[in-house]
Amino acid sequence: MCGISKTELVKKYILKEVKEGRITSGQRLPSCRKMAGLFEVNKITVNKAYEQLEKEHRVFSIPRGGFYLVDSENRQAISSKEVDFSTVRPDDKLIPYREFTHVINKAVDLYKNNLFDYESNVGLLTLRETLKAEFEKDGIYTNMDNILVTNGAQQGIDLAFQAIFSNSNGKLLVEVPTYNLAIKLGEHLGINMVGIERKIDGYDYKRMEEILKKGEITAFYIIPRHHNPTGYSLLERDKKKVVELCTKYNVIIIEDDYIADLAGKKGAMPLHYYDVDKKTIYIRSFSKAFMPGIRLGAVIAPKSMLEKVASIKQLMDLNTSRLPQGALELFIKSGMYEKQLKKIRKSYEAKLRKIKEIFISLQPKDLIWNVPENGIFIWIKLPEYIDGYELQEKLKSQGILIKQAGDCFLEKEIKVGKFNYIRLCISGVSEENISAVATIISYI
């Protein structure tokens, strides 16, 4: 063998296969058994060669799942189509086009006599009745009259901010980091925002109470479950503590529960459940899990604010279109919505498990990461010597899209290192392409 060890021979063969395009990024390497037969060596030798490639960060392993190529020598994308970790839009394979087309047609038939009439500004009565029943499954008990149908969760946030701060000089407490468009909306409306750090284990409650007891905070905008951008979810004791403090200091809670349907764990309750006085403004989306373009959400407003929220909603857009509302109602009542949620949860949880295995296998140095059991976001803190924007652009040139999370921080809260965070969203990435995470890690 001209002085080349059997281990080196196996390595050279794999690298040649990669160079000539027969093994591509994310693809599983030939099994140790197959390679042992091809080179007439034992499986231990092949495994040793693969482990050396892993140490060189050319491949990664998944326990009981084999070895996979991290990246080709040409740093090509996993597929000719972009792998998009930046969007919350579901993977095309998970969008129920046929089923939703069916309920759209049914809704047209059902409401044909008044389909194009103006709808009530608070939403279709029968849909609100249906949503009331859906909310109760999640521990949210309210009167149907307190439910308003919105054009997506974003409009719900807008309604809450305007209803509270249109005639108030108070301040808005927000998590740091938080949903970037909530920050932009607050800035647009001229709201004075104060930050409290959101950590994997909740908050510094001593610091939170110091902020609240000054009496300057009117409301707290919070994403307790599947936090955007970190993916963190509060434990029940933390939710109770937040409600306790906000009640004590008469602070309105604006609960953004945009993907509540992906909660996963039984017993994981919304903040609204713990708010005995029911002063929480609760916001939910019903489109992110199946058909984002239909832009449907709901707000549960306290009785004291209901009229004001409904009035602002009417000024914004008069009403939400009857057709998508009717279609959503039928989609829920038929059982197709629950079936879709089960499909989505199963897919997302499988993706998250695979990603966690990749991180554990590669053990990237100087990287702090969080992969939750369910939800859609992965949060990564980069080492100080890595510029998040530069990484984003490098990966974009290779067909992999990520989100550098600098705009998820309040401007006045940004300090050195705050731009060294990236958010990966798994919802728009197929299960076949999810191993692109290994390519991302290889660039860090």
C-alpha cells in the first residue's frame, strides 16, 4: 500500500468521494461494514478513520446513527435551494394546501349569501365561539365577548400597545432580547421602553421588583413560551412569580403566546391562567402552524379595555375578512387543525432532536447554545472574536440563511457582545436539510 496505512487509505477514499461530488454536505457516509468489505479491513479501522475525519471537523457523528459530512471542500450548500433558518414560515411539505383549500370552498358555500358583507370588527361570531372552546383546552377561561379576531398576532400587539399607551406616559417593560418587531412598534409609537434580561432560567426577580416598584411601568410585554428569539420557556413557578409581581404593582401583562399550540408539555400553562384578576391581554396566532399567509390571530382583552381595543381595531381595518375566518372555524371543527398540529409537533421535535445530537457530537468550542425540546428557535451565543453579521453574510453566500439577532435588543441596552448572537428557526427547513446546522457550526 506504498507506506499508506489502512486508516489513511479509508480517509483518502472518503475525501475523494467528497471532492468528486459523490458524497455531499449532510449526507451519511458509507457504513463501517460496507467500507470494511470494500477495503478488506476490519470495522475498527474504518471507525478510526471516520473518527479522525470528525476530529478534523470534516464529518460529525450521531449516536447509533452513523457519520455525516459537515461540508464539501467547495463549501457548497446542502441543496441547490436555499436552506432558510431565518423565517418562521413552515416547510412547504408541512403546509396543508389540499385540506385548507377544501375548507375554503366549504366556507364560500356556507357564507355565499353574505360573504362580501362587512364583518363585525371583533370577528365572526361562530369562530369566536369555537376559539373560546379551544382556549379552554389550554386553561384559558374567558367570555366570548372578550375575544377579538385579528389579522395575525402582530396586529394584536399593535392593539395592546395603542390601547394602553395612547393616553399614558408610563413605560413598557420588555424582555432583553425580545421580538424585534415589538421593539420597532414601541419605537414607532413613541413608547418609553425599559429592559429586563430574559435568561434560560427566567429573570433576576430582585431586579424586576426594583424596576416595578418605582411605579413607572404601565405594562410588561412578555413571551413566556417559545420565546422569540431565544426559544426559552418559563417554568410554572416563574410564570406565577411574574403574575404575582405584576399584580402587586398594578402592571398590565401583555402575553404574546404566538405559537401556544406547539406547547408540547401537558401542564405548561399560559400566564393568563395564573392571573386571577384577568387583567392580562392575551395574544395568539392561528396561522403560523399551518398557513401563515392567512394572517389570523386573536386577542383576549380585559373587560376594562375591551371597548377601546375594539374601537382601535375598527379604525385600523374595519374588520377581518369573513372568508379566512370561516375557513379557520371549519378547519378547527373538522379536527383537521388538531391533526395538523400533531404533524407539525412531531416534525419539529424530530428536527430539534437531530440538531441537539449534532451539537453534542461536534462539541463546538467557545459556543453557548440552547436547543429546546419543542418550539421553533435555537439560540446561539458566538465567541467575541466572531462577528454575527459577517457570519450571516458568509453563510448566505453558501445558500444558508440565518438571523443575526442584534435588532432583538433595545438600542440603549446594546453593549459590547450583544451582536454576537444568532437565532436559527427550524420551521422552514426540511428534515432532510436540517443537518445544515453542522455546516453553520463549521464556519464558527
